[in-house]
Amino acid sequence: MYQALYRVWRPKTFSDMVGQEAIVRTLRNQVVTGHIAHAYLFCGSRGTGKTSAAKIMARAINCLNPHNGDPCGECESCKTIGSDASFDVYEMDAASNSRVEEIRELLDKVDYPPQFGKYKVYIIDEVHMLSNAAFNALLKTLEEPPAYMVFILATTEPQKLPATILSRCQRFDFGRFTEQELIGRMRAAAESLGAKVTDEAFALIAQSAEGGMRDALSLLDMCLGAGREVTEDSVRLALGAADKGFLFSFAGAIAENDGGEALRMIDELMLKGRDVQVFIKDMSRHFRLLLAAKLCGADAVPGLSGENAQRYSEQAKAFTAERLLRVADLLMHAEA
């Protein structure tokens, strides 16, 4: 049965993880030294490795033969947890189990010690979705948990958690991946499948993923579904995005105050079935790059070099910095 790329390439050890070096180093050291906290809070936007890190941590602290803080993957504990057959590691999605009754049912099992491993681990995803009553029920156990109990809470919105919960957790903030980190992982995935993907296609997918590894691999998966050769044009077609020439032409119409041409181009865009939301996002990035070229010069345009950077630098001359900032601001609000 076919498995999605983001599942195939989910890291199994800390060494497999991309980025998040400071977090990985700290968690690995805690496993090596045995200084395991009773509650962790993993925060960050989607696809940044929170759940993967939680799964790795659960295996590592229960592994019978850990290697430099990494789970060995070979012992009985690792195999049992890896196959989701362990009673010592429990995963719960708070988005669909937010009521106090469900949390109480979960916590009723806390008094039972682990059957095979050293620790009993509860991973609660999207923990900010819990009700106030559920948080209160969880708080009591977080205050005085058994020595073998470890809670790993994951959330995209830590600001929604009560301060009483936050103060009892070791907090780790997962940053978004850089485009180069995303491209490196996607390139390895594509090579494993024998697929040919151009550098421009990788760059476009990485931009669209907005720092999320899962989004990047899912987009690559979708593009590979149409064939084993992926180009920038095929990615734009899959995303419903306009090509780069269209973006420059549209920005040129704005520079010349040609409202009629801009409207004609939007009409053309919609007739071709392009996604307007994606177009606004692409134009927003286009004007940010123009602003960077205006203020910093062609050599300093982020993520661009050579002819592309020069093209941005040339078009930036048609605008004042104030107008570029104004257009970028309007596009940002339109996107939202």
C-alpha cells in the first residue's frame, strides 16, 4: 500500500531530524543524563516537527539500548512503541477529545505503572483545544505526577493555554524550516524514488510550504503523482499559481498606473483557473523582493541570484520605496 511521503520521511531518531538543533541537543542530553522532566510543551506552527519529536522522545526514554540519546529501534520497547502497540505510550488528539470526561478517563490510567518501559508517556496534540474543565483536571496530575509519568503537550497556539499549565512544563519553541532545509529533505525524498525534479521546482514548493516540512513533502507528493519529472511549470499548475513572467507583467502594470491592463490580467488569470488566493500570496512575495532589491541592491535579494536578482533590481527602479511598501501592505491585507 502506498504511503504518503511525509509519513515515509517522518524522522525516527533525533539524528534524523532536520533543523531545530538547540531543541534536539537539549532533549538528547536529557535522555543521556536521565534528567527527564515530567511535562514538556512543544510549540510551533504546523509541520515543524513537534509530534515527531514527541514520538522520538517517548521511544528514547524507554529504549533499552539508547545510542547517544537516540532510540536504537531494535529493542522490544522500540519495536512495540514504533508499531503503536505499546500501552506505555498513549497519543491523544485534543481537537477531537476536548471534554473533561475524556481527560478524566485518560488520567484514571495514570496510577498504573508502565508495563514494559521505564516511563509512561502521554502525548496530547493540539492541547490548546481542551476545555477549561479539562485543563483543570489535567492540572491536578501535572502538579504531582507519579515518578514514571511524562506528559508531552503539543500546540500551535500556546497563548491559549492557562498560565498554570505553562508554568509546569518545560517549553520548547519549534521554528519554521528554512527553504534550504526543506529543499534538502525534498531532494533526498525525490532521489529515493528516482524522480527528476528541477531546482526551480524545489524552490517553488519550498516557498509555498511556508516553513512546514509536512506541507513541502505533501506538495512534492502531489506533483510526483503527475509523473516522475517535475518542473517549475508543473508545480505552478499543481498549485494553481501564475508563472513568474505574469507576476513581473502585473507589477509592471501597477508601476505604469495601468488599471485596465491589471484588470485584464486578473480576468486572464481567472479564466485559466488559477487560484486567486495563491496569486495574491505570490504577488505579496514579489513586492517584498522588489522592496529588498530597492533598499539593498540586486546582490542582497534573499533567495535569488544572477539574472533573477537583476530582473527584480531593474523593476524596483520603477517604484519608490514608499510605494512598494504601500502595495506590499495592501496585498498582505488582501491575503488575510
